[in-house]
Amino acid sequence: MDQDLFRNILIKIEEFEPGKFIDGSEFINKFESEYENIKDEYLNEHIKLAKEAGFIEAEFVKGIGDKSQLAFIKRLTFSGHQFISKIQDATTWNNIKKKVKEKGLEGSIDAIVRVAEKYIQKKLDE
């Protein structure tokens, strides 16, 4: 899992107008300038992970005569908003990624969430 892509997906979902149904092609267009030649399947896999983690509500529909799937993103969940609030700041995010990497847990959403919670708690206790 690409941790930065996962984070950016959630941040970009938050940028859409609340209550607006986001289709996959419109969403993919948001990434073309940042991620050259990103594959729809790769992006969709990260969207699926965000859904499985409980951060977003989304549906996946198979394309006509095609094996690919189109993501239709409904909204960020409460957990998604909470997670973004912890990791949105670039400095905080880089510190969280560094800690997760030090522990050898890159790619673990659960590890990122736990480290983010501890990091924020430590900042609050200062």
C-alpha cells in the first residue's frame, strides 16, 4: 500500500462538495497531475482499502464488457474525518510515517492509525 496515496485519497474526498456523489473518472482526474500514469486499478485498490478501513462509503461497479471496476464514492465517514484531522498536517504526517517505518509496519493502516493517535495525544500532553 502506498501510504501517501491513501492519505491523499482521503484528503481529496474531503475536498469534494458534501453530499456530492463522486464517480471514479472525476476522482481519477484529481490525481493525474500528482501521479503520472497512475493505473485505475491501483487507485481503486486504495479506495477499497479506505472503504474496508471504514473511512469512506463507496460502491464498485464493473465496467461494461470490461473486468475493471469503477469506484463511486459517497462520502467520508466520521472515522474518515477523524483520521484526516490527525494526519492532514504535512509535518505530523511525515513524523507518523517515520515512526511506522521504524517499527517495520509500513503499509499497515492500523499501525498508521495507532501511531497517529499516540502522536496527537503526546502533542496534547505537551
